[in-house]
Amino acid sequence: MRIAIVTDAWHPQRNGVVRVLTSLCDTLRHQGHQIVVIEPGLFRSIPCPSYPEIRLSLFAAAGIDRALRDFAPDAIHLPTEGPLGWAGRRWCLKQGVPFTTAYHTKFPHYVRARTGVPLAWPYALMQRFHAPSAAVMCPSPSVHRELGEWGFHNAVQWCHGVDAATFHPQAKDFIDLPRPLFLYVGRVAVEKNLPAFLELDLPGSKMVVGDGPARASLMRRFPQVHWRIANGDQELSRYFAAGDCFVFPSLTDTFGLVMLEALACGIPVAAFPVPGPQDVIGNAPIGVLSQDLRAAALAALDISPQRCRDYAGLFSWDRVAEQFLTLLHPIGKAAGKAT
């Protein structure tokens, strides 16, 4: 199958959406499918206000039209609600071809966290974007239920996976710090609720691996925390494996892929009992969910690393890709011939 993915999230950005899309594309190509990714690097762009790592593409309509006609896809997927997502949506509606979308990020909650506006306002924009979609792929049962409550009638359940070959148990001597080592890996931004972790009175050491717009201010606020940035997946895997407990304080993630990556490295998870952790961890004995995050982190230290590793093995990208293919809606004729 020839699949076109029009996305605002792509390299060199470092976030869960890019990780998901990269792994998905790699798996689909390995299965023999042809993929074209139409992404911000192909267009003029400006930094996103308050988040300069993310580029907002400008004047992309002509480039998207040319790329889609040249590639003539069998199916089109729009995984992000940014400028490229909207431009791809307009193209599909103009050409009268079906497309699918995905709900990777709780933008309404992020907008509220940054501006204080009522949730209903950004949700109305999200509803408008996704309304013509043949299927809105939701990464977890919780997100599927939540979108249903907000009136998304075309939401369908999907899932995410983990690369267990890259993320695996390794020696802990990569990090020479007092133990136990409580670890967070991911974007450092206001919506990740990091102070809930960094303020905890925990034994041993706390470490944050990642970058983002809140990193500088949090480094000043929490100088006792160890701050790192990983260079590539191999080094990132070593950071994961060096931890003793992965602490995930976010209250707004749609899934939380980093939890799976930690588990694949044999590291148990401590998190709040909210969507994301409830979907990844649930009642499985590979993590502790509690409103008392300190108690959860301490209790997680007693969990078997092998049990965590075995659980992560259930989330293969081959399975995710096969499900993705069943949710796509084929165009029925080459888009390059559409009028």
C-alpha cells in the first residue's frame, strides 16, 4: 500500500509523537509498504511561540498538492492538528478523498495550562479538525472514552508499541549516583507536571533526561536534581536502564510511550492514576499508580525488572502497524488523478 502521512511533528523534534510516527513508518516499510512523509522540513517555517523546537510550516498548500499528486497514495493519514494537518485536510476535502486522523496530544489541556482558557474552546477547534475524518485513531481506551464524551463520533481505538531491541536491560553503572535513582525521561514542559516529581522527598537521586521550554527555569528551581540530554536512542536506552524507578508525573498524556520504553529496560513505573498510566500500567504488577506519588515511587522499587521487561514485550510495533492498516480508509483511486 502507498501511504501518505502529512505531519507537523517530525525530526529533529524530540517527542512522543515523532517517536510513534518514526517507529510506525519504519515498521510499515519493513512490511513492504511505500510511505511518504510530508513534514515541516519541506517548507518554510517559523518557531512555535513558547515552544521554538516545533516549527510551524508556512504556505504549504502548493507543496502538499504537488507531493500528494506525485506520490498518488492509496491512503492519507493526518496525525497532527498543526498547519500541515489543516493544509492536508483542506486538500482532501477539496479533492473529495477520505483521510484518517489521530489524537496524539491533548492540545486543549496544554492550551488551558498555558493560557487559562476554558477547555471547551480548544476542544471545539479539535472537533472541527477531526469531524471529516473517516477515523480518529486514539492511542488508548481512556482517550477514546474522553473524545466520545466531547462528541467525537468517529473515534476508534488504536495502540502504541515499543522497540524492545533498542530498549532493553543494561548495566546500571552508566550512572554513578547515590541509589536508588528515580528517573524521568521526556519533554520538559509545563504540561508534564514535573514539579510533582521534583518536589518529592525521596532517598538517593533524582534525574531528568530531556529538553524543552521549561528546562532552564526548572534547573534553577531544582539545582539538586541531575539534568541530562541523551544523544541518540542507544544513549537514551542506557539512561532508562540505569534507573531504579521511572516516575511519570504527567496528568495530560494520551498514552505515555516513555513508560513502555522504561518497562522494556526493566524499570518499574510510578505514576498518578490518570489516563495514560491507567492504560499502560493498569493493574499489571509492573508499576504503582497512586495519588501519593512518593509512596508509589518507593513501592515500585520492589517490582521485578524481568516482569517489567516481559510485559513490555506484549506491545510490538508489528501489531500496532497491522492495526493501523485496518483503520486506514483507502482512497479508491490514485490521488494524483483526482480533480
